[in-house]
Amino acid sequence: MTGWGDIAHLGHVEMLTDRFDESLDFFTRVYGLKLSGSDGRSAYLRAWDDYEFCTLKLTSADVTGVGHVAYRAASPEALERRVAAIEASGYDVIGWVDGDQSHGRAFRFADPFGHVFEIYYDPVWYEAQQEAEKAALKNTASAYTGAAPRRIDHLNLLADDVTEFRRFMETCLGSRVTEMIRLDNGRIGGCWFTVNNKSYDLACTEEHGKGHGRLHHVTYAADQREDVLRAADIFLQNGVHIETGPHKHAIQGTFFLYVWEPAGNRVEIANSGARLILAPDWQPVVWTEAERRKGQAWGLKTIETFHTHGTPPVEE
Amino acid sequence: MTGWGDIAHLGHVEMLTDRFDESLDFFTRVYGLKLSGSDGRSAYLRAWDDYEFCTLKLTSADVTGVGHVAYRAASPEALERRVAAIEASGYDVIGWVDGDQSHGRAFRFADPFGHVFEIYYDPVWYEAQQEAEKAALKNTASAYTGAAPRRIDHLNLLADDVTEFRRFMETCLGSRVTEMIRLDNGRIGGCWFTVNNKSYDLACTEEHGKGHGRLHHVTYAADQREDVLRAADIFLQNGVHIETGPHKHAIQGTFFLYVWEPAGNRVEIANSGARLILAPDWQPVVWTEAERRKGQAWGLKTIETFHTHGTPPVEE
Amino acid sequence: MTGWGDIAHLGHVEMLTDRFDESLDFFTRVYGLKLSGSDGRSAYLRAWDDYEFCTLKLTSADVTGVGHVAYRAASPEALERRVAAIEASGYDVIGWVDGDQSHGRAFRFADPFGHVFEIYYDPVWYEAQQEAEKAALKNTASAYTGAAPRRIDHLNLLADDVTEFRRFMETCLGSRVTEMIRLDNGRIGGCWFTVNNKSYDLACTEEHGKGHGRLHHVTYAADQREDVLRAADIFLQNGVHIETGPHKHAIQGTFFLYVWEPAGNRVEIANSGARLILAPDWQPVVWTEAERRKGQAWGLKTIETFHTHGTPPVEE
Amino acid sequence: MTGWGDIAHLGHVEMLTDRFDESLDFFTRVYGLKLSGSDGRSAYLRAWDDYEFCTLKLTSADVTGVGHVAYRAASPEALERRVAAIEASGYDVIGWVDGDQSHGRAFRFADPFGHVFEIYYDPVWYEAQQEAEKAALKNTASAYTGAAPRRIDHLNLLADDVTEFRRFMETCLGSRVTEMIRLDNGRIGGCWFTVNNKSYDLACTEEHGKGHGRLHHVTYAADQREDVLRAADIFLQNGVHIETGPHKHAIQGTFFLYVWEPAGNRVEIANSGARLILAPDWQPVVWTEAERRKGQAWGLKTIETFHTHGTPPVEE
């Protein structure tokens, strides 16, 4: 029993910031997410067509990085099956926690690299409170504004041992690998996972520093490549640090743009065109080090910080 | 047991043409599909990033319209489960047929409206035979050329009773409804189905004429809206009949362009942006007649032939 | 002496509105122009990359339509040459008027169809007053926001006799004709004029109603066709009446979208791609009635109101 | 008398290649230009909407680089005025030469840095010879195919002394400067010129090597940024060396993509959006070295070869 199908999709990411007000201003005014609600320590954010109340939980903290990663189960029964599988797996179990404004109770556990995961089934569906927020088209979740990203897409975590992280994802979430990097020394340098027809919803790349439980980036999907180009102008105009892009990844073919929000967490806005993984027997695409050295799809050399910067930062 | 998950995706459509040479010229030179192979009566075509050998089987015939519609099962076991469900359903069973150049044996059955379906598990995966056809990026199936559509997306069939067709799709394929039209008289005027995270892979709209087993259109997905705009110029330049578009559908939000290939079958090229249906408990969006009267998303009135033209044509 | 070169470009249009507050809200919040200043009766607006303080002067009035049309001369000497030519022409001369917030003194005159024109040389150049308005790139005029149109592009006026209007434009402004419609009865149905390398900065089409001095529309240029598509979503979301488009004109090849601002004046946002008229001896492209009947470039039939609606409205 | 207005536009560039067959294959099959004609040593090429028979004359030679640069005069009288101005200027005069397949007699002269220029008035206008080449829309010059660039846009030449080159352009062609780089040592590092409303038709940057009369690149304009992105995929698929891009220049704001054709000449495809220089009294935008160090508009560092590679190559 592989667990494939038990998890419906990536639900939300809790991002930590030690500059809460500036980060919130960035995500709402510049990056284009919408504020659904807030409590003492956290703001609940979503993209304009996310059906859930929250896909990014921005939490004030002493450090930056990722608080937890949440996946939604396909049904209450599927949630129970995953809990049983995880409890039998030997991975660290934190156990059931109460929900928050955005969803009901969730089951928490951790990978060996310091990242906390949770699975839940009962989300709060987003409902527009104000007339101006109501979508003109009833098959979209809320009003479309500017170059705003459409929905949460994926995140990227760092781990010392990607092979072990792969086993974690397959065991606990029933995820599949769609693409991967095999280093010359035989190790897996990076791995792209999915629980559904998206080409990936989580990527894991090798931790080069001394960090533990670190975040590489969180990504929202834009409808068109032109939205990504326009976002670049918006970031430029607002003094946001553009790290690299727009350009096209060789791996997964994503058209990407990476920036750092005010607290230093890396955030991406990306477009994948019409690409989906529909084959039920898809075999992972394997990239070699030599192929990686060619740079991104159109030849851009990967910028150095992309290999070194993660949150929270570490002493080198 | 609903059958959800047993079917992986829409596999291919057999389109009938009484002008084979002209239709083949249109699909390869103008529309941008690639020729994988041919036998005495049929040409096997695919889009540049379809992983299967064939997603459009163009077959010479005395009439136009759809020969059969094929879905790929998620596994050999899932195929057996679907066969058992269909045999128990009371719908017309044609039974197992040999495959062709593009896939192994398939199980055939029919809806009550004259459309033949098949389910198969063993496809022939596309492999580039010539150097020029090999993809520069190994995670794409073949060389990208021009404004060519990327992969098969969906088809639309006509039926006298959409409610009954809905029962057929749910029973035989485990499909779900994502959007639908409810007429003032209570009937379902149209229904959009999916077996996976795509927002739809098959639509059924009410047959207004006296036709039986008729096709409304077949659609391939383009990566960007700009590809659809460029396709309009290409169709114009090549004297292809553009029926309507480019414009944005209210239902499903698809950015569309409809043309008639030389034999009269309606063909679409479309872009859906980043829209996916990820919620496992998605409730169908229901459109009223009054809402439909507003026209498409940006106000374009639906052209009359869109309600009357299907293939094969019928005497009015 | 033709006068070619004496006029540099279309400067601004004064648009009249009997719903000033709603029109101003539309142009700033929805259409994306920026407010440079205001006085008792008028708001001075510009697109983000217009170098002048004002390209749309929105004026409160009892009627809708166009107050006046202003062109900037290429030099003080060129202005004098135009004034002499106009005074010698026999067309109605209004004479020198003081400027306003946006430019110095101007010479006013009128065509025989009730439209007031002016020529000026001294504009107020736009200077950002607030930090947030300053362009990140010093070769652009101000901050880029959302899908905002980039610069004023052209306007369209109605006249009973387009041939006579053509003589007016050639005599007074040294304009050239780049495209035109010749009706089966020999009359000119429409004429597209330019004073520089733009393919047109003013169009004149035949007045079908009983109107005098009426406006057909005012247009701003968007950088990309995607901006026009996005604008359609923004108009939809804000309840703006979309009259027709997005689609591509056969004449001039412009990718267009027409809406009515709250007072009923027709406003366009459009993209012309890389098209420019560079040939110094360009001969007008002439379209026949039969060609016009084919509709727009991709076959869209021209909507009826496009032939009848102008501002101010007239009793039919 | 400045000469402004005497020159209508950049006409064509003669590019030298020591790999004629491969260069011709690149420009026609991959880059998307059309072959108008050929003679013993040269192929005459144009973009799909260039009105002239030839905008790139590709000539077989022992070296690479630029053969000559041709501008079209605004009238026969303007041509004579320019000839008189050039003869009086002291710059090297080569004199009148016969035309070729693409234009009548031309007046040749040279800048002090080894680049040959010519001015002509009588071009051969392109006329489609084959039905398939005729434009579906009569206001475009020929059939639109694929991602083909629309018209010639500009070229970039290298010179030891940009200040002196500026004097040459102002004296001989009546060109104006729209943007420039002022180095910390006071020298002009680069200068962008125009004879019309385009923001530039020729750029000159400082020669860093020992070269003389060298070419930096030739550029054609694409209608949309999406065409530039698509071109990147086409170049990738055809094994063309992509040097840098797609990205947005800070200077002039052009969205660019640079490749090397088989003989090593640098070729660009670019989009400028709706940007035009319409102000008759435009003052040059001046960029400092510090501003240049920030890289391109969205932060991309300029690739080293961009500063060193020109054609013909030189020994370092």
C-alpha cells in the first residue's frame, strides 16, 4: 500500500519572520496575497484563487524559516490511514493538535531534518466578506487584482540527506518523485515530489551549510509568464531584493522569479504553462551533475546565493 | 465505491474525416500536431509534450465526428475494476478489442447517445526517432515548434439527456462534475467532468438537433494565452474558418479559440492558466440560464453556430 | 510645403463628463491613470510613462464627449508656421488661449464638424512629487503599477464628411493618412492619420447619427497584449461595461478592448505590437466595404453600438 | 541646421560571415527571416513585416562582422542635403555606389572607427511572389510565421571614442541621443541614437579590445515579450548559443535575448513594449558607472563576453 491518493494537495506553509510588519506589508501590498484574518502572532494569507482561508500563515518569531508544512488529506478515512502509516513508520510523531482559524485538528510529525509537517482534513473554505472581494465569475474564489499569484504551488526544504527525505515523503505522504538530481558521487542532490497531477508540490535539496530544518523557498503560481515578468517590475519598483530570474528552470521547466521578503525568506512566483504529470506510471527524470553545470534552461548560471541562502541563516 | 482514481486521464480521441488529406494537412502543418505513424485508414497524431504515441487518431470515413473516446486506467487492477463496474451497469458493452499502433487491448462500451468509449492501460510511449525531434530538455517529450499546442486537454460530446450522460460518466469512469448549467426547466444543459486535477477533461452539452453520437469539439492545451492569440494569426493566414474567439469562457474560465478543420469537425486551442481543481470535496459550480445569457466572461455573445454545429452534421 | 514634421505628437484630450466623480474614480482606480492635479472643474490625468503632466483632462460638464484635442508642436517656430497655415486656411480660428496647469498658451481652431483643436509648444513635464511615484528606472516617467496603460495613443472623432475632415488634418496639422476605408459609393468611410512614426494618432469615421462634434473614443497604449487581456478581467471585476474585445482589428492590426466609462464616453486600451510606419513614402492602405464586412481580423463581427454610440449621445 | 528629419530610418545591415551556408540556415530556418533573393555572394533577407526587399544582407567573406550600415533618406532632396553635409564634414567619403537587388544608388562614407555607412532613397519594396507569402491582412507586408521577428530594429557598433562617434552620427545623419553612459573618468561609455520616434536605431559602445570597425550586434523587433521567450526555446532546441537573456535592459528598457549565429556574429531579438520617444525636446538619460554596476533592470549581472566579444574577433 503506497498511500498514493490519500493526500489531496499541499495546504499551507507557516512562515516565520522576525520583521512581522514589513513581511506582512510585502506579502499583501507587493506580492499580492490577501489577508483573511489574524490573531495575536499570525496573519492568515491566501492567493486570490486559493479556495482555503489560508495558504500562508505568517508568524512572528525570533527566527526566520518555516514553522510547519501542512497537507490536506483526501478524506477523513484517508487521514486516518496516513496517521496509522506515520505512527508505524518510526518517524517522530508530535501528535494531534488543535486547529486554528483556518482548519480543524491536525496530526503533526517531523522529518529527521527538523521540519514539522501536519495533515488535516477540515479546512475553512474562504468566503468573501465584502462586496468588492466577491469574484465576478462564480468559479473563482475571489476578486482578481493586479499581478497577484493565483494559488499556492510548492515549497522547497533543505535536508542533509535527500535520499532519507525521499523515504520520509513516500512513507508518510505517499508522494511520488517526478524529477531528481543524481550527483556524481551517487547521492541524490535534489528531489521533486507530488501527491497529485501537479508536477511537484514540494522539493528537497541538499543542505550545504550547517543548518537544520531550513527553508529554501515558498512559491505561488501565476497564470501566465507575463505575470511573472510584470511581477519583476513590481518588485523592482518596490525595492524588493530580486535574487534571480525571470528565467526558465531546466528541471521541471518552471518559469521562475525569486525574491527575498523583508525578513530574508526566499519567495518565488512561477508559471508552469500547461505542464501536468498525468501518466500513472511516470518514471522520474534524472539529471546528472554535468547537465546541471549547463545552468538553467536558457543557459543562465545558477546564482551562488541560491546554493547557500536558506532560512533561518546559519554561520558559515 | 465511486471509482475515483481508477482512471488516470483522457488518452485519445478518434476523429472521423471525409477529407482525410486536407484534415491531415491541417492538423500537422497548421494546427501543429506531430505525426507519429499511420496505417491504411488512420494517422496517429500527438502534441509536442504528450507522452503517448497518439492522442488524436485521425481516421478516414464517410462521415465526420468522433470514432471513439479513450481513457487510460491508473493500473491494470484499476482497469479490471472499471470493466467489472461497467459490465454490472447495464450500459452497452462492446467488449475487449485489440489495440493498434498506439496502445494494447482496450475495453469498449457505449453511452446511450451513440458515443463509443474505451479504457486501456498499455500505451505506446512516444520515443523520438529523429535527432531533430528529440527534446532539448529531457523532461519534455519532444521538440517544441512554433505555437504548437502542448497536450490533449478535453473533448465535448452532445447528448439528448445530459443528466443521463452524467450518470454514465460517474458509473463507468468514476468522473466528477466540476461545473454545470441548470436550465430554467430543471434539466442540466451542460456538464463538465474530470477524473483528475484538471478542471475538466470531457464536457457534455445538450443536443439541440436530431443528431446521435455527435461531437461538439476536441481541444488541445496551449502553454500561454499568447499562444492562442498567435494561433489565431496562423489560422487566419492559412484560410482556416475561425468560428469564435479568442475570448474567455465564463464557465471554467478557459481562454478559447474555435476553428473548423477542413472536414468540418470543430477544434479548439485553449489555455487555462494555473487553474486546477485540488479540493477533494469540490462542489459543482452551477450556472443559471440568466447567467448564461450574459455571454462569455468578457461579454462576447455566444455565436449561433456554437449551439447548432456538430459532427456529423444533421438535417435541421 | 506640407507641414510634415511641424507637429510632434498628440498631446492631450479634454473629455467631458456629467458624472465627474464616477468618471474620475474609473480613470484612476480602474483604468489606471494617475492624477497629476486638479482645479475647480477639471482633473489632470496621465499614464505612467507619459512625459507630460496631463494627457487626459477630465472636465465636469452638462454633456459628455470631447472638449478639445491638443497636439504638441515640434518647436516654437513650427508652432508659428502652423498658426500661419491655419489662419490662411479659412477654417474657423478661435485664437490664442491661456494655458492651464499642464501647458502654456495654445492656439485654438475648429474643424467644420464641431471639434475644437489646439496646438501648443510649452508643456509642463511630469515630475514625481512623492518617493513612491518615482520610477525605479530613470528612463521611465513614473512608477509602474498594475496593468496601467503606458501612454496616450490616439482618439477617434466622428464627422459628416471624412474627406473634408482629411483636408482639415492635412492643412492644419500636416498629418498623413496611413489607412482608410473607401465605401462603395466612393465616399471615405474612415481615415487614420499620423504626424509621426506611430501608425495613427487620430482616426475619423463617418457620423451615422445627427450628432455634431462628437467623440467616438480615446485610447491609451498598453505594453503587451497580455495587459489588454488582464485589463478585461479588471473591468469585469469592477462592473465596467465592456462593449467589445479583446480582439484584433483588421485595420491597423491593433489588439483592442473597448469599454464605456461611467458617463458613457468610450475608452479603449490597446496594443500595436512592434508596428510603426517608417517609410517616408508610405501609401495609404485602402479597405473596401466588402473587406469590412468580413469583420475584424479574426472574424469577430463589429458590434452594432460601435457604429451608433458616440458622445454626447443624440436622439435617433 | 541639424539634419533632423532628413533620415527616415535604419534600412539594412550587411553582415559578413565565413560560414555562409550555416549562417543562412540559421537566419531563415531558426531566427525566422525570409529570403527575398540572392546573388553570387549575398543573400537578401527581411523580417515578415519589413516593407523593404532587404533589411539584412548576408555576405560571404573571409571575416565576420559588418560590411556596411544603410539608412534610408526621407526624400531625394533630403538625401542631397545629407550628402552635402557629409562632404563638408571632413569624414571619409567613399562616394556614390551602384545599388543592388534591394535599392538604387547609395552614397557611402565611413566613421573614423572603420564602419562603412551608406544613405539611399530608392528601395525595392517587397512584393510577395507566392500565394502563401501574401499577407492575410493587407496592412502587413507578408505572411506571419511562428515567432519570427517583425522588423529590423537597431544595431550596435564598437568604437574607440564614443564621443567622436556621437559627433559623426549627429553630423552625418542628424541623429539624436536618447540615452548614454557617462563613465567616472568623464568619457562616454555608450550612446543610443535615433533618427525618428524609435527610442534607438543604433547604439555605440566603447571598444575594449584592439578591434577596428567591429560589430557588437544586430537586432530585430518582436511584437510581444512572449515572442522573445518562445524564441529562447527555439534557439535552445536548435542548439544555438544563447549568450544572455531573456531579461530587461535598464538602459532603454528593452526586453532582450542575445545569441550567436554560426559564424559568431551576435544577434538579438527584442521587444520594447509601447515605448517611443515623442518629445521633440527629449534630453538624454544619463547613466553612471555606479548605476551600471547594478546590472540589468531586474538585477542580472551583465555577462563577461558581452563586454569582450565582437566581430570580427580580435587577438586579446
